[in-house]
Amino acid sequence: MKYEIGTRIRKYREDRGLNQKELAKLIGVSNSRVSNWEQGINRPDADIIADICRALSVSPSELLDIHLPQDELNDHERKMIMAYRAKPELQQAVNILLGVNEE
């Protein structure tokens, strides 16, 4: 049986400009483990999925290919949210420009 999650791990890893060794280091596993996932030989354990998602800046639903109605952000929207979170000093200005009041 070939596991499909490996194809998505490879795609998001390459999208982030990481090689297998770099991803492995970020999540604390061997690069051969990442290679095995990407080849579909085996799949990551449930307890490491969150680490993979954080390292690849991808939601669990994207990584697992589970699409729920409330998770319909495209890549650009996701990048905008990540950029917003990364720059707290600009958040108030963005909120004013968008007419979003913080409560």
C-alpha cells in the first residue's frame, strides 16, 4: 500500500524551499524517515503531524487532504494571514484599512 500523504509533504516541503534533511531537522526526525514518507513507504505518526504542519506552514486539513467548509482559504489568503501574524506592529494599521475593529 502506498500512502498519499507523502506526495503532499513533498509538495509543501518544496514550496517552502526545504530539502528533506532541513525538514527532518526542523521536526526532529531522520531524513530517511522523511524520504520514506515522501516515497509512500510509510506515513508519519499522528503525534508528529502537528510538527510537520508547523514546519511547512500548512494546516492539518491541507496536509491530510481533508476539506471542510470553514477551511476554504487559498494559498494567498493563508500567506496574508501568516504575514499579518508575523508583524504585530502593523496589525492596527491593517485593521483600520480593512475596517475591522478589534473587540
